[in-house]
Amino acid sequence: QVQLVESGGGWVQAGNSLRLSCAASGLSFSASHMAWFRQGPGKEREFVSGISRSGMSTYYADSVKGRFTISRDNANNTVYLQMNSLRPEDTAVYFCAAGSFVLRGLAMRDSLGYDYWGQGIQVTVSS
């Protein structure tokens, strides 16, 4: 049974930082591309950041580029999202996702390509 369990969310004031973690089990983690998506209040789910199975390639939404950093630890089956300089518009439920798709084009940003999802974790940024 595949499980993706997010942790590290919470409430922070704007300008501060949070680090999200996603612990994976039941899948071949090192063979999976990993990503973070988020869904804000009244909004559709959107891509935030992704990392290739080897960790050599990373991808970011324009809205978080320069503020967020994704990384992975294949030895411990965990992916991280370091979020700095948080803004109220970053408030959302953040989801971890795993996929084994062929990495080309915009595949990393397409939620339909992911096979497994975590339950999500709330991040609230106050002004």
C-alpha cells in the first residue's frame, strides 16, 4: 500500500519560513518523480515544484521561484519543500505527489501524470 505523508505545515507570519516533508512508503521512491502541488481557498490545484527521480532536475512555478527549494533524500524516501519569504498568497493545502511518467515537456507540472497523492497539509500565512 502506497502512502505519502506530509508534515511540517502550520501557521506563520508573512516573511517567515516553513519546511514541508513528505515521507513515502510502499513504492519505488528512487524511481518516482516527486512534486508539490497546492490548492488555495476557492482555487484550483496548482503545481508548485517538482524534482526528478535522481534529484538532478528541479522545477518551480514562477510564483515561488527564488523563494522555495525542493530536495529529496532517496535513502530515506523523503522529499522536502523549503519555503522562505512566505506570503499570504501562499496560504493553501499543500499536496505531495509521486509519478513514474516519462519526464519531458510540461509533464512535471501536469497533475494528471501523478499516480499517488498525499492527503495534504495546511499552510497558513498571515499578513
